[in-house]
Amino acid sequence: MKIAMLGAGNGGCAVAADLSLRGHEVTLIKTSQSLHDDNFNYLQKHQGVIQLYENDEVKEAKIKEVTRDLNKIRDAEVVIIYIQTNYHEDLIKRIKEYWQSDQIVLINPGYLSTAYMLKWGLNDGIIVEAQSSFIDCRIFAPGKIKIGFRNARNPLGIYPSSKKAIAQEKLDKLGFPFVYLDNVIEAALHNPNLIVHTVGAIMSLPRIEKTKGEYCMYHEVFTPSVWNILESLDKEKMDILQKLGFERIPYVEACKYRNSLDDSLDAKEVFFWYASMPTRAKGPIKPDSRYITEDVPQGLVMLETLGKKLGVITPITTSLIEIASAALKMNMRENGRTISRLGEKNITTILEDCTNNNL
């Protein structure tokens, strides 16, 4: 299948290489001039050859084309967006002129960017949102990626629901273990980064600064008291899900579903097994990492604005936004994902697609 991967960072490169190994024709498109330029330049120079290091095994993949030309998405059956969510709307505006009505766009993670697709008129194809990256990985040298973990299941939401069967048939050909949700809003609000990145990074700030980069959040921060904060934030998220008409699924249960096929395991134990894996990469290594600068404005601000609209109180969400804003001297709401920016009409349209209309 012809696939266009928009985003040449850790996840984009790893998934592009993995899909290439599965026999797909992948075009890797870099959408910015900011991060991972050394790796991108290396891939261009070496005709898209990239090495995946996983479980003491090295596999070499060859990505068909490595480019910055957005026009290349025209011929793709599936377009995958794998960039930081802060830049989703800008990228969606840029790809509008190349968008084909029969394409599938898979946004990973989604964080409700379906609303941006509707806002900018890209509503004649199929929009898919993922909860989280299919592969946990890091580029450790140009052309070399270390894979630490693969999700056992990858939940996806599909819009419109009337095209779910068509989307499933095509997406299953990609070879990842996909499972399909009833609505993209479930995928958006079950993004684990909304809960674990925000609480973990904000509560880690002294350690991040003290250790000067020698720090792994997943190994250290989730002590019993921090876990209490995480569960309080998770309760607010579930209150909003319930008010929207969706099932109350705790963070740890969603985590277990993604990370393990053994449904008999205790969900909290699965999280701490996942967190303590020796293959977990260091990070965050600086206070203004994407754990805060992405997931607070794109995740927590979205949660707060939904709560205000629905009449659901969110004191922990609001407190974390305020603390992050004060710590980094940055207004996290200024460019955050609000109902106004996403478009209330667009969110209502998405809800109506699954017979919910509680906004």
C-alpha cells in the first residue's frame, strides 16, 4: 500500500521503517526545520536506509522516498500524521491543497484533531485518531533507532462511523494490532500523555533540573503521593467522558488494554511493569520538554475547556495548568486546544456521529 508519513521524528521514522519492512511503499515527509535534521539529512543521503534495533536484533529497512515535498501525499492511500500535536492545525491547513477525497488520514496521537480537519474542510475522506504511538522508540544516531516497546493493541477512533468498515479493511493491511473504538473522542481523551506526561513531568521538575539530563521519569516519579494526583486527574477525565456519554475507563485500564494481552492481570501492576522497563528512554531531560509544552496546552487545556462547557469541575486539571504556566513562565492556555479553537460545531458533529450530543 502507498503510505505518506508526515513527520520525521522518532515515531514517524520508526513506523515508516517498520511499514517498509512489511512491504509497503512509504514516503517519509519532514514537515519542519526544527528537530532531527541530522537524521533526516542522513536518510536523504543514504537513500532512506534506516536500522531498527530491537531485542538484540538489528533490521535494516529502506524507505522508498525521503523528502520535504508535501505534494507527495497526493498518491498515498493512507496519510499518517506523526508530529507534535502543537502543530497539527498548521499542518492540516498546509496539506489542504493536496488532500484527496478517497484518502485515509491517521493522526497519531489524535487529541481530537478531527475537529481541525472539519474546521478546514478536509471532511470528505476518512479521519482516524490513535491514542498513542504504536512503537516506543528513540533515534540514538543518524539512521539508527532503538525500539523499546510495541503496544499489544492500538485503539483507533474513526470518523465518520459510516466508513468504519472501509477504514478497518485498509488499516488492517498495515500490519499493526489495531482495535476500533466507537468514536474519535474516546481516542482523544484516552491519550495516555494527557495523564502520565503532565503529572509526571510537572512533579519531576526539581529532579529534571538537579540531574541535568540523567533522569527517567517513568522509573522515579510515580510514588504513592504522586499516584494520588494522577488518579485525581484521571477522575476528572472520566467525569467528562461520562458527561459526554462514554464509558468511565480509568487510565490504568486503558494502559493495560494497550500494553498487555493478558486481561487477567492487575491494571496498576501492568502500568508499573511498563514504567520500570529497563528499555525506557531517559526523559524528560529539561523542564520545557514536550511532556509539558505539548501535553499541558494540547491535553489539559482541552480537558479544562470541555469541563467548563459541560459543567464538570476540574480543579486538578486547572491547578496543573497553573503550576506549569508559572514554572515555565509561559501561558499554557494562550495557544491551547480550546473548544473555541477546535470549533464547538465541529465537536458536536463528531459527537452526533456516534449518537451522543451532550456538549
